[in-house]
Amino acid sequence: MGRDLLRETTLAGVSLVSAPFVFEDFRGRNIETYNQRLFREAREQDIAFVQDSITFSRKNVLRGIHGDARTWKLLSCPFGEVFAVVVNNIAGHAQYRMWEGFTLSARNHHQLLVPPMFGNGHLVLSDVALFAYKLSAETDTARQFSLAWNDPTLGIRWPIGVPLVSDR
């Protein structure tokens, strides 16, 4: 499997990840979402994940664009469907403030591997969604950067006009 696991996106360093293994029969599905050996072979480096977190949100909730300078993130949507956005926040990089959007869902089993200094946010498209984060560092909100979901300089084309957002 190896290199077929990861597909590079238009954002340098960000990869769209296929589930390493999916088995489906009359009982439902068994999905392998992470395999350390396969990731190591595909990336030719080992990312040590140390924390898993989830959010459970209702339709039209936009959780939004955060990142930090040290954390790799493996993002997925094991229940429901979301529109996930990744933004390059590396000052001086040729792709600084460029973004790309992806649909992650329980049906397509896609994941995103997001490097440090890239922000990510997501909008819930289904009635409810579970969004999962596998992190290479413990969450430290004091070290995070935040980008406004509607920042006109980013020009993100969210699939709805008025999402439900927090004050943060």
C-alpha cells in the first residue's frame, strides 16, 4: 500500500489520506483509520501522534481556522459529512494564505494530513457530524493562531453564507 495511502494536494505539505483498510459486509464496515507502519513508509518519516480529540456538531456549525507551529494533524469525519478547509499560514512561503477545501465523510473515508503552521477549520454539511483530530502535540490554545472564517483576504468559498460560529 505505502505511497498509495497519501496523495499530495495543491497545498505543499498537505496530503489527502485514504483509509489503509476498509472491510464492508452485511453487518456494516470495519475501517482502519491509522497504521503507523504504513504512514512511515508513505511519508518516509514517523509522526508520533500523542492526542486524539473529537467534536460533535450539528448542521451549519463552522469550527474554525486554527493551527500552531508544532502540531501535525490527521483529520477525519467518521460520522456525517463536513467541508474541511486548510490554509497555509507560513509567512514568506509562496503559498502563504492559500487555502484548499475538501469533503470528508463517513462515506468516502478520506482524511487530511496537515503539517504545522497550517490552519484548519470545518463546516458541518450533514444533520450532525463527528470530526476527529489525531495530534502530534497536546492542544495548547495559548500557542494557537486563529484566522477569521470570513477573512476577505483569504476568500474562502464556504458552501453556505451564514454559518453558526463561536465568538472565538
